[in-house]
Amino acid sequence: EKLGIANVVVSLTVKDAKVQVPEKPVAYNQVSCRFEPHVLVVPVGTTVSFKNSDKCTHNVHLYAFHNTGFNRAIQTGKDTKGTFKRAESIKVSCDLHPWMAGWVVVTDATHWALTDAEGGFSLEGIPAGTYELQVWHEKLGKAKTEVSVKADGSGEPIELKMAPKKPRSRRRK
């Protein structure tokens, strides 16, 4: 029985592997007052089309540090685009509907996946070898572990123990 966590970004880099940046913008949609999908993973250099498929106005507020953030209103049936040139996890919200939140994770890894509802994932096309596997979750932060991929492409199950990040104190001790 799997008892994992959904929406965890799992990534690793294979030396000399090439990443194909999508030629067309990748859609990140606002549907039923939710961002769909909750977490969107794209390679560095990708343009994302933030769409509004609802019958009300939304906005897209990007909290980026290494890319250009913005806060733009989007009318029903319209979109706005952003291109992401550096790796980072970007929080996305709608200021008009405060419960709406999602993430655009821009990765410089060559292989990545998003875990399903049970915490499962698969990475395709990984040559046999040992790699550093990185994980990211919006509330649990980042972690790393070493994984070995066999010649048939299989690997052993991994288990990472993570806990919610503690808020940083601004006080000096």
C-alpha cells in the first residue's frame, strides 16, 4: 500500500541529456476558481499561457524571485503569458479569490515527474547508474537522496522523511 504525498516534484539530471523546451506555450488554467493543475512543472525557457476558463474575472499574481513576476487581471476566455528563464518554484495566486493558489515549478533538471495521489511517479529514459534525486513540495520544502537505476530501467522504492518547515525567526539569538 502506498502512503505518499501528491504534488511532489521529483527530478534528476542525466549528464549530456538534452531537454526539449516546448515550442508552444504550456497552458495553466483557471477552472472552477482553481488553478489546474495545482502544480505545473516546466523546463527553463518555457512560455506558460495563464488562461481564464471561468465566467468571472481572475488575476494571476506570480511571486517570483529569479524570474519576472507579475500581477495581471485576466478576463473570461482570455490569457496572459510569461516566459521563465531561471529555475525556481513560483507561487501563483488570484488576489480576487484568496483561496486560489498553485505553483509553477521551473526546473533545470533533465528528467522530472509529479507524484500522483498515492505518491507514485515514474521517470522515463534514465540510463543505468546512480543519481541524486531531488524532491520539492510546497509545504515540506526540498530534500535529496541517492537512487540507483538498473539496466532494465527499474529502481528500488525510495522513502524520504520530510516535515513541514519551521518558520524562521527574525530575532537574533
